[in-house]
Amino acid sequence: MASSTKKNLDLSKEQIKDLDSNKDTDANSFLAEEQRLSKQKPTIHQVSQKTIGKFSARINQMTSDQLDVELEKRQLSTSGDIEIRRIRLKHYYKYELTFQCKNPLTMIEQQFEYIAVVDFEATCEDQQDNYQNEIIEFPVVLINVQQQTIVDKFQSYCRPIINPILSKFCTDLTGIEQVCIFLKTKLY
């Protein structure tokens, strides 16, 4: 237990120095707090939760440029808005601390180079148990797993046969207008 906590503490010191290299702050108070916590013989999860919380606070204070530098150092994608990039860096640190390794992404053997994410939208009605749903839209996003980036997008609409007119409930829920289905579909 003590050796695990020490490993966790050593890893935390390296990470804080890394974060502070981008910022004109002093990590000594943070390290002193981590040392104090490690002497209290907490479980690994308690130390990790506190450490993750501290990293999260630091990451929340980073500017967009600082986030990009940290993400690039770890070979993570710099795409997306600032909140998405913050979440990406926080997840990286969480896995790094949890699994106590330098690069948590190398721990997981990835069998796939790309994955396709499909999100079907279907006709619907409010409070009808035996309603027959029909697919009206199916967008697909192709993701490069290694780069963690969107490579391509595809979107298609389908004209429903059983219920060709969308209900107000369906339009409100899915955001798909009747005109989308009639104009953007082909009859085969």
C-alpha cells in the first residue's frame, strides 16, 4: 500500500512540474499537501481523488494556448472547443493516475484504427406503447481512434412508410422537420 502511494505521489510531482512549466506558478504548496496526505496512510483512491481534483482545478485555469501545448505534449487531439479539450486532458490525467503509467493510451491494445458511430432517429409519438417506429435519419461519424479525431461525417434521411407525416412530438423531440424527409430522400 505504501509503495503504491509513493508511486502515485512521484507521478503527481512529475505531472505538476509539467503543468507548472506552462504557468508561472509554484507547485511546492501542492506537493507539500500531497506529502502530508501520503503520511496519513490514505487509500490509493483517496489520494488519487484529491490529486485528480487538484489537476482538474489547474486545467480549468489554463488558457486555450496552454491547453493546446499540454495536449500536444501527450499526443492528444487539440480539436474542439476549450471545454472539450479540458475534458480530454482531465481524462488523460485521471487514467494516468489510476493506472500509474506514463501514457495510459499505450496500456490499451486497440484493435481498430477507425470506428463508426451511428445515431438512428425514428418516428415517435407521445405515450403510445405499441407505436411502430421507423428510421427517419441516420447520421454516421467516422473516428480515427489513434488521433481521436473525426475523419468524416455522413447523414441521410429516410421517408417513413407507415407514418409518413411526422407528429409535432416527433419533430420537437428529434429536431427533424417534415421538409427534411421529403426533400432529402430518394424513392427507390
